[in-house]
Amino acid sequence: MAELSESGLHNFLLLFLVLARCGDLEDAAGRACDLLSLLVPGSVSPTLCALQWRGQLALLLLFGGRGLDLAPLASKLSSAFTDAAREFYLKTTEPARRTALWHPLSAYLEGTAELWQTSATLCQSEEALLGEGFGLLLPACRTAELNTALSFLQTALTQLRRVQQRFNQLGSSDLPSWAPPPSVVKERHSAVAVALWTHFFPFLRSLRLSQTPPPQLADAAAGFTLLALDMPSSAPQDLQPHPLQAIMQCFGWDEMLCPLLVTRYLSHLLQNGELVGWMGSGSASGSAQALCVRAWFRCVLQQHLHKSPDNSRAGKVLDEQLAELTRLVLRLPEIDSLLQRASLQPTASKLEPKPALALFIKSVGRVYATLQLLAERSSLVCKALEYVGDVLKFIKPYLLNRSSDGLQLTYWTLGCVVKHWSPLLATIKAQSLLLRIVDVLLLPHSLLQQEKAPPTQVLSALRDTLPLYLQGLSVAASVSQTQGAYLRQQLRNVIAQYVSRFLPATPTTGAVANHPVLLAGCEATPTPRGAVLRRTILQVLRDNFLQFKGHAPPPRLAAVLSFLLELLRRNNDTDPDLLTITLPPALRCLMLVNEPQVKRLSADCLQLIVERRLSAARDQPCEQIVTVLRTFVEENEAVYELQVYSVLETVAILSPSTVSSLIPVLSRTLRNIEQKRGLGRNISLRNAYKSLLGLLGEAGQAELVSLDED
């Protein structure tokens, strides 16, 4: 036997296969194996070894076809495979020898896969072929070799599930006549499953945290997951007592997993109606669907971590897998119910990950707004927090590597969350998430360092998404029962920070018109929520950007006034309390600043405020404006007499009746000034006042007569 050439061994095996097929199979196989055992394993070349194993596997196929037990023959062959796999595994093995060894090892995988695929029952000791050699082979495989080994595993898992499910559906009626009793068949299937778990699963689990996982890893892991669904008792002890949840945590829900693995793995599983049904049943964890949504949410957010010009293929694969997972997540019973309750249904365009993410976020917020019972609202808050998980941990890599695409997606996604979930985030359970979002994304320490400019990628993402945050924060601050004051202060801080950050030194049309804070406050039709935000913006402008230091005007005054004018002009607010917030500093600018651009912008702001109120009040004086003007006169006439009259003339041209109501105050103040100075009539001051009175109609004329009688 030792002297047989390759063709000689080939003919030898053919001879015994013919004898086995035509005569006594067990006798022919026994004699062939006895003769083959004369070949000393170490002296047989890998080529002859591969040929020998193929012959033995062919005999096993004949055994399987006749319903005979494979164990005697399979155990010997598996032992030889283990020895070859051990040599393949050893680091001392030369590369050339390892390459040669792959020939018989791959032949064993190919023949065993064929044997499994042709088995109708998998109850003939097929597990004997799955020895400890696989535990040695898999870690030693290179990429192409590992693909072959995992493809074999996938074949084995698929065939076991197919046979086992057919047996459960049809029972013994579908079994061949030589098959053992159903109880024995179940035991054999369990033994096959245990062998697969024992010799393959530990290796798969060791690869799960790889950042470049082979595609077949997700396929095989999904196969084991479905095996745990069908045969939970076969799973190893460290996955018990809930093997399905444990394995899904390992390969789908763990937040350290690569999105390439998770998207492919969950896409396999969520196509399985039985598993989706289990997720919605009482036997599953109530969080199973939510954890799948969280995994999808994380993968959408982290997609740019795994896209690079150097590996465009991986990015394309991830896009395809993410699109498929998105489609399946939106079909989950829990998410489908949310979308229906929110009257939002995904269109073809919204099946793409980013639009689908916006649709999902909006549906949660819309459903929350419709709930009346406290218990229902509390339950949805908990569920929403479960959906997003530790979202700030998911985005941390982008904040470190400053990926432009990643930051844009991050700020946009969380901006949608803040805007559409604002009442939800204002609750006690969720407000910590809102506060962390503000601290990490809107007011990070790096942004507040005056001596160091923040990264341009961050500012670009903020510029594009800031309106979402401001609108959401404003609502949250209005409805929060425990942190309202703090949220309002944080909102003011954010507005002040970014009005300053994005405001140009001098007013330019584009920079002011497209300022993100301005866009946040603009509405085509005024709403109470929008008015609350505009009130806050106006208060910030008044307190932080329009305060004079003595006679010195604030910096960038023209740009600030241009911003203010644009905000007032784009919104049709008529609430006098809102409109008059910035009226005092606008009057002061008119009085103290001689720069033509500032004077023009101040006058335009004043005109818009007065005309808006006159229109709303049907030309009747506005009490709030009168009060502001009265305070303005009392505070400034003693120092800036002539300038005060000049400003009031501007108002009088717009609304004589408004200024007419100030005549008693103006006349009394004038006489007080003259008395304090003790120099008699102040002709220049009286002439300026008379000029103003000349604009006030009959009331002005009457007061002129009174002045002349002094």
C-alpha cells in the first residue's frame, strides 16, 4: 500500500467503491479501511491523503444511503482530520507545508458538506465527523480558507434546521423505513446540534469584536441564533437559561460590535417570521424589539466610521446592508404600530436609513403628544430611552476624529431627537439625556475656550442643525416641571453663544439672513411655541448685545440691529410684550449713535415695532409702547434733552397719538429742568419741544399755547 502512486490509490478506491455498491457494503468498507490503515499518516503526501479521505467519504455516502450507522468509519476519519488540523494549527509548521495541508483539509470539508446535504434524517451519527479538529482548524485559517470553513458550517447549520423542522412538522411519517423511533431521532438531532455548538461557536464568539469581520461570521452567527430558537436546550451552558437572548446580545445588541457585522446579522434574523413572532411574544424579553431598534439606530449613526476612500467596497456593502436592515426594522410589529398611530407611513424614499431615522423619531414624538394617561406616557418615555440607548457614547468617535460626514449626521440626528421629543425629554426620566446633549454638543468645553477656535467641522454641523436644538430646547424649558429654570438659562446660553459665534462684524445680507438662530425663530404663521422662542432670542439680544457701557455702544451694533430687524420682519408677531422687549435699546441707539447705518437700522426697527402694534390695535395707542417711551423720557431728558426730542419726533411721525399721551410728562420734565437750572426759560430746549408738539395735532397745539403762557 505504501508504494501506491496517486493513480494506483485512485484505482484502489474505485474498486472498493464498486464492490461496496454491488456487494456487501459493510464488508467491502471494512476491508478497504483495513488496507488503508496500512498507510502511515506521516509518510503519505497531502495529495494522496486528500484522495484517501475522498474515498472514505464516498463510502460514508453509501452508508448514509442505506441507513447504516456512520460512527465506526466517521470516527476514524475524524481522528485523521484532527491530526492534520493540529499540524496546520501549529506555528512551527512551514508555510509551504501548511499550504499543502489545506488540500486534504478542504477535501474533508467538501465531502462532509455533501454528506450532510444528502442526509434525509441526520440521525446516523453524522456528528462523529465534527470532531475537535475544527477547533484547531478555524483559528489557523487565513481569509480565503476561513471563508471555506464558515461556508461548510453554514451548510451544516442550514441542513440541521431544515431536517429538524421537517421532522417536527411531519413526524415519523416522513422518515425512511430504516429510521429509528422519533425519540431517538430527537436525541440524534440534539447530539448533532451540541457538536456544532461545541466545535464552532467558541471560535465565532472570539471573532465578534473584530472591526473587519468576515461576512460569513454574521451568516453563521445567525444560523446558530435560529438553532437556539429551534433547539434551545442544545445551546451551551454559558448561554442558558435564555440562549436566544444571550446569542443576540453577543452578535446583535452589544454596542461594541462593528456595524458591518450587526447589519448583516440582524438582516438575516428579522427576515425570519418565527423569530420576529418570538420577539413580540411573552416568552421573549420585552426589550427584544427595542434592542434591535437601538442596534439599527447605532449602526446608522456610526456608518461613517467604516467608510473611507481606501475601502470603498466595505462602505458600499455597509450601505446595502443598512438599507435592508432599515426596511426590516420599520416592519417590526412595535415600530409598525408606532408609525400607524402617528399616521406616518414610510414611502420608498423614506426606506433609506437617514429619512427612515427621521420618520421613526418623529413618530415617537407624535405618539407621545397624543397620550393622555400618565402611565402610558411614562411607558413610552422608558421605551424611547431604550431605543436610543447611550447615544452620546455612540457618537463619541466622531467628536474625537472630527469626521465631517459623521458630525453632520450626529448633529442632525440628535437635533431631530431634541426637536421632536422635547416634551418627552423634559420629563424626570429623560431630562438627564437632554442636559447631556446640551453639554456635549451645544456647550462643550472646547467651544467655550475663547483663545482657541473650535473645529470648523463642528461649527459647520452646528450651523446646519442649530434651529432643531433651539426649537426643541425652548419647548422643553416651557414644559419641564423640575428643570425649567435651568433649561431656560441653558437655552439663553446657547443662543448667546451662537448669535455671537455666527454674527459677522458688519452686516452682510447672506450672513445675517441665514444666521441659524434667526432661522430657528422664524415662522410663516406665528405659533405660541415659536413666540416663546422669539421672546427668549429678543431677551438675549437686549441683555447681551444691545447694552451700552456709558456712552460707548456695544460691539458689532450694526450687525446686531440687522439681525433684530430681520427677526422682526420675518415674523408677524403682534404681542406688545414681545415687540417691546428690544424697544428701549433701539431708542437708545437712535439717541446716542450717529453712525448712519446704525441710525437707519434703529429707525427701521422702531418703525416696524410701532406700525405692527398700530395695525393690531387699529391705530389706537399701545399702552406697552407708551410705558417704554415714558421711561425713556424720564431716564434721559435731563441729560440728553435735544436727542430725546429728536427720537420722539421719529415716533410721532409714525403714531402722533402715542406720543401725545406723553405730553404731560414731557411738559412737566421740561419745567423741572428749567427750575433746577434757575436760568429761566431754556429757549433751545423749548424750541425743540415745540417742534415735536407741532407734529401732534390738536393736543400739540393746545400744549403750545400753554407753553407760551409760562
